[in-house]
Amino acid sequence: MKHIFQKGKDSTQTLLLLHGTGGTEQDLLPLADLIDGNANVLSVRGNISENGMPRFFRRLAEGVFDEEDLIFRTKELNDFLDEAAEKYDFDRSNVTAIGYSNGANIAASLMFHYQDALNTAILHHPMVPRKGIDLPDLSGKKVFIAAGTNDPICPASESAELQSLLQNAGAKVELFWENRGHQLTMEEVKAAADWYKNK
Ligand code: MLT
């Protein structure tokens, strides 16, 4: 997968950056500095192009995911992380995803399908990636969800549902609300940074 890797001063921690629809691997680089300026950074571009807009998996319509492709792309990203950990010599068991929108959805999907894909996840405006499946045991995993009370793409009830699905699987989940829509705000990034430092 097309990506950027930057070795950090503290190479025990790796931040995996996953952009939103139409973004690139450049987009979330400023967030890495705000969350953990010493960590390794692995920023990946989604392999799907929707009318020229990069994404991490196909969708059939706004908010309606192509489930078969989601499963395939989730495995592809998990395999890529295994390969990248070998190539760049980082600790595969200590990866924190930072995802926005479509990138947050594939990060959540990694946790829904693979027990040890991610240690920690910061999800900005995620949805429930798949309904009606059993999640792996996520004991010890930590998740921060930033959601908007007026998000037209992800209704508030879906953010609460994602929190409870992850919690029921054993993860420790913090849900941060803003009285905003789907946009990624500096307030939620600061809240994520505070949470990350104290987690
Ligand atoms: C998705 O397709 O992953 C969500 O609808 C968010 C987005 O618009 O990217």
C-alpha cells in the first residue's frame, strides 16, 4: 500500500494514520505530532479510488458499505501492517491507529475482525463498520471515539452503539462529544491528545 514511514525517537510506539474519503497519506501527519511527537509514524493511502477519491474500502452508497470489500480490505491492511512491522522493525503489538471518517471506519473494522491488529485506536467520526458479528476479545485495548451530536453521516446513536459493542468485547472506550457535525475539529484532537497521555 502507498505509505509514508517516519522513524520516531521513541520507536516503541507506532501511530498508524488513516485518512478520510478523498484524502491522502499526507493529511493526518500534523495530528501525529499533537498526539505523540516521539512515536514512529506509518501513514497509509487507501487502495480504493471512488471517482478519483482515495478510500480504504468500497461503498454502495453514502453510509452503505460493500461488506465483501470491507472484509477483503481489512485483511489487506492487517497483512500490510504485519509486513511493515518486519520491514521497518517496529513493535507490531504496539500500534495506535488515528483515523478520520472512512479511515476511522477501517480502523474500527481492524478491531472488529482481528484481536491484535491494534493496541489503541483514536477514531474521529467512525460508524459501526459491520453489524451482527461477534467481536474478538478486546480486553486491554483502548479506544477514543470523537463524535458530533449533529453529524449527518454518523448519527449519535451509532457512535453510542460502537462504544457499547467495543466495550462489550472488553475494550476500554472513551466517547467524546462535540456539538458539531462530521468535521475533524482541533478541540477533539486536543481531547484525544489528553486522553492518549493519560490512558
Ligand atoms: C464511509 O464511507 O466510510 C463513511 O460514509 C464516511 C465517509 O464518508 O468516508
